[in-house]
Amino acid sequence: MIKFSKLDSSLTMNYKFFLTLLCIAPFAHSTNCTKPLFETKAYSNSKDISDISADQSKITNKDLFELLSNVEVSSFDYALSANQFNINKTENSAEGLGNINFQDSEIKILSKKVSLAKESEILNYEFDSPTFQIYKNNINGKAEKISGNKNIKSLKNASISSCDINNPDWLLTPFYYKMHLLLLG
């Protein structure tokens, strides 16, 4: 395995040039390429309404409720599933717990916990200890946190590879690394 390291740095770049800028191109033909993290889910056809399903729901009070077991949320921009969601209607926020699968047009994320908040019709999120896949360029990785929204994603202390992240032929493993992926056209 080849290892790369970078200490205490921050990068901002268009993700389409990500492979070239990190000199990863020579490793793109690895014999240990990954499969998708999970099967791609369908998005909602409506820009105005999200589709939500769960096996059970529980109302704690007029502003707090829980969705339990096989929770799936599908919007025009993303699809998200979890074992449980705790929703705060007053704060326009939610917390997802257990077997989180998230996808949008650029990235797939697996995690055990996600915090969500909607501001000005944009969903902001923060995933704890995620595994991710930027599938247009076959970039796979793990991070301490991923935060962002449909326009920008920030990966804290990320390790990346174009290989299977659990058994990579090569790996970029920064001690401290914060990367912003500007998702431009």
C-alpha cells in the first residue's frame, strides 16, 4: 500500500479536478476498485414535497416527533434513510441515528449519526464518522465529519483513495486535513 500524508492544511477546489490536483491519476487503474457504497435510491419527482416513510411514528409533543424503523426520506435533491429520526419542528432540525445512507448528485455517505437543519430551503447536514464515495471520480474515503449542503461539502480529517477504503492499494491519510469540495456546474 502507498501512503500519502499532509499535515494541517486546507484545500478549496472544484472537485472535478480533484484527482489531477492530488496526483491520484496514476492509481486510477487499481485492481482493488470499489463497488458503490449502497444501491442508488430514487429521488422525489416534486421540488416542493419530500416523500417520507417509516414503519412507526411517535409524537412527543406538538413540535417533537420520532420516526422509527426503516425511515426513508426522498426529495428532489437527495435521498436519505436511517433506523430513526428525531424531528424538531420548531427548530426545523432533525437527528438521524443508525445505518444512515445519504446520497445527492455528487456523493454517497454511510454513517451512524447525522444532524440536519433546514435554512432558507437548503438542507444543511453534519455526519459523524462517515464513509463516503464521490462517485463521479471514484473517490472513496472515511472522515471524522462531513458537513455541508448541496452546494459545498467539508470533510474533516479525511482519508481518501480510489480503491476500497477498507482494503486500499493506496491511501491519502492526512493527520489533519480539511477539504472543501465546491460543487460547481
